[in-house]
Amino acid sequence: MGEISYGPTENEEPSLQYRCSLYVAQDMKTREIFTKENLSAIRPGLGLPPKYFDMVVGGRVNQDVQKGTAVKWEILK
């Protein structure tokens, strides 16, 4: 029998960059709140996965962020 494995396999790792992830859709200033209007899920997959969209909406950025920046936990307060 096979092994149970959660998450991507070693062969899938290179293709993760082609998945969608969250990006800033408008320039944001420090302490601005993420809304559905200034957040989008697009490729490449360099930021948080779209499954965190609802968790990020309502959060604040801890620095000035330019449009097109991948959303990562480090820029959230």
C-alpha cells in the first residue's frame, strides 16, 4: 500500500508557481485595511493561496505596499 501524504509532492513543487495567489490590486499606505477591491487572486503563485482571501480581508498592511505586490504574512498586521 502507498503512504498518506498531505501537501504537494516533490514532483509538484516546481509547478506551484503556476497556481494563483493573493496580490495587492491597488497601492496601499501603512495601516490601510484590505478589502475585496484592493485584493485579487492571480498568477503566479508567489503569495498566499486564495484560500486565505477571507482571512486577509479586514486585515491591515504594516508598510506601504505597491500594486502588484504578492501578499505574504509579513506585510499583514
